[in-house]
Amino acid sequence: MIKVSIVGKGNVSYHLGKAIEKSKDIEVIEVLSSRENLFTKVSEPNQDTLSAQPDIYILAVSDNAIVEASQRLRKTKSLVVHTSGGISITTLPKEVRRGVFYPLQTFSKKSEIDFKKVPLCIEAENKTDLEILHNLAIALSNEVHEVSSKQRVKLHLAAVFVNNFVNYMYKIGSDICQDSELPFSILKPLLTTTAQKIENLSPEEAQTGPARRGDTITIKKHLDLLTVKEHKEIYSLMTQSIQKTYGKEL
Amino acid sequence: MIKVSIVGKGNVSYHLGKAIEKSKDIEVIEVLSSRENLFTKVSEPNQDTLSAQPDIYILAVSDNAIVEASQRLRKTKSLVVHTSGGISITTLPKEVRRGVFYPLQTFSKKSEIDFKKVPLCIEAENKTDLEILHNLAIALSNEVHEVSSKQRVKLHLAAVFVNNFVNYMYKIGSDICQDSELPFSILKPLLTTTAQKIENLSPEEAQTGPARRGDTITIKKHLDLLTVKEHKEIYSLMTQSIQKTYGKEL
């Protein structure tokens, strides 16, 4: 049985907690707010707190709170891991056994998630700790990857493109619909298929559209139709980049 | 029973044909190549061809082929519709009863599609023809919209953002993974959730990430990590635009 303490009460903590509940191999012994006095608890252990020491502290807190929360844990003998994509393992205090447990997914309390399918990116500084993290991870998900801090920041960057920027493309689509008095829902089947296509095709194979075809007449028509300056700039830049990638430079 | 002739043998023709097969109210009397001599057939009707006249000719051909194919049909008494998002109804010859039947979806022969969920955008020049198209459309899909040529070109433009440009974001994500020796599959659950989120949330509500949060440290770190000039430009422009939209201008 792996005993964990989760620090933080946000979306990651919520979904991680729910996933652990379903597992027979892991037990959450406590969920702490990042503002609670972790320091006292671990620096002055008594009979009660000693028996309640977790194997792993999971810091499911915002990037800004990692330093402070982990500093409070610097006297613990437990493994301390954060859950952030963009933060290096070395941000955690040198004094502790450090690790990273990064679930590569977007979480919100409003929607359920199948944690078995969440890619878990793990990192530790020695074999023993990596094994502990690996056991934790495979008990929760079928997608466990050993990922270095250097790789992880790149992964987090890639996630900005396929999540945040994709969502902003939806926003522009929604704006254009609104402008034409059409419901945004009309685009949803297309948007779903676009994501599904990638299950079987590479993005290269799946790329279609006027830029890919080198259809300059449609491109010009589209640029003329765009009234928002930023949307026009994004259309131009994306089109140029697609054409450069696929050898149809104008 | 609505009798249709489909002109064109590409992806739209294929999926449309399969959807019609399942319908009891529509019959495909022929599937013609856009290069076949439609002209002779409709300009010199004999007893055979007269009985085989369709109610609707559906031009499921590429944008470039619409003018030529429809010119060959200019003597027909049947309704002639094209299936293109970006082409006006007035591109079809004046002499015929004109219409548009635009399925707003991306088709490929490799993947099945539930046609009942494909939004069908219809347009015609008079009530009778619109009613015919409406009957055709509701026999095939639960999502039928009356959309003018002016609205339709905007919709096609919006589709470029949520389909073609989104797919290019996947391509950039894939490039970054490759560069870090990570499998692109690691991003797929995130990419799927990003599309699914939009079922219940507006793109405004779903927007997260460093740009939305105004997290300048992460933004700078990401820009430093990007080695491909175009990727860096896209990251900058998207970030600026998100910040302008959500009032976190730097």
C-alpha cells in the first residue's frame, strides 16, 4: 500500500484524489491546503504524526506555490513530487528526495476524466524513488512515461499549442459564427472529427485546406472577409507556415 | 422518393452515396464522373434518359470543377446544387434552378462518418426548391441549416480556423515531441479533451494557459525553447491575441 499526502485542493488534486479512491494499492492519508503548516508537522514529528507519514507528498499546487510549499516540507523523509509541466525537478529543495509526477491532461471539476488514459510523466533522482513513482503511476494509469525535466518543459510547450492555441482557434471560429448570426454549434462536428482524425492519421496526412492546396483565390477571399486585425494576422501567418512546411510557398 | 444524380467520385460523393443508401426516401439513380458528357444527356433527352431524369443533380466536385460541370447541365430541368463551402450559388449557370447543399464536415474515405450528425447547409433561390433541398437534407441528417451564400463563405472561413489551423497546431506539437524524442501519442488524450471540453463550455470559458493567465515567465521560457522561426512567430502572435482578447495585455 502506497500512502500519499496530497497538498493543494485544486483541479489536479480533485481528479487525482478520485483516481486514488478507485485504486486498491494507494491510500490518501490526507489532503492539505498549500497554506497549512506542513513545516511544523514534519519538523517536529511526534508519535501521532510519525505513524501518519506518507510515502509521497504530491504537491498539486500552482507553479507559483511550489517553492513555498516544498520549502515547508524540507525536513521530511518522504519523497516530495510536484505535478507541474513547466517546472524543473531542481526547483524542489535539495534536502529532500525529489521527483515529478506530471499528468499531461487538462482538468476541470466540471467534467469527469478517465484517469487510466491520462499520460503520467514521472521523474526522480535515483532508481529507488523512480520505482516508487512508477508503482504509484501504473496503479493509476495505463500511460506511464519516464520524462526528464528537459523533455517535460518541451512537452508543456507542445501542450500549449495543441490545447491553449487550439482552443483559441475555436474562439476565432466562434467569433466568425457570431458575426454571421450562425450558432457556434454548427462547427462542433467538424471540430470533433479534426481531433479524431489524428487517432489514425499523422498531422501531415490529415492536413487539408486552401493553404495546403495552394488555393490562392480562396486565401485572398478569406483575408478580405476577416475584419479583426489579429484574426487576419493569424490567418496570414498560419497560411505562410503551412505553405512553407508543405512546399507550396507562394 | 427523391431521385438524385451525384456528379463527382471523390470523398463527398462517397460518403453522401453511403448515407443515401441507408435512406428509404432517396434514390441515387447514377454517380457520374465530372468529366462525363452530361451535356449530351440533358440536351438531347430521349425516352430512356427522360425517365431517368433526377430531381436533383448534386455536384460533389472540387471548387475548380463546379463551373465546367454545371455548364454541361445548363439545359436540365432538374435542380442543380453544388456542395462547396466557399463558392456562391450564383457561380452556377443562370439558366438552371440553382441551389447549394454544403455538408460542413471533413471527409476521407479511410474513416467512417455518422452522416446523421453532419450539419447540412442548404440554400436555394425559391421556396419550392428550398423545400426539395430541405426534404433531401432532413432525410440524411438531424442538423439542417438554411444558410445564405454570404454566411456560407464565412462558415467556410471559420472551418479553416477550427479544422486546418487546428491540425497545423497538432503538427507543431508533433514536431516538438519529435525534437524531444517523445512519441506524439503522449499528446493525444489532451488533444481529445480539448475538443470535448467545447461540448459543455464556450471557448472563452475553456481558455487556459500561460497567455490567459498572464504568466510572463513561462511565456518567455517557451519562446526561448522554440527553435523554428515560424513556430516562435505563431507562439508570439497567438499569445498577444489571447492577451488582447482577455485583457491581459503585457
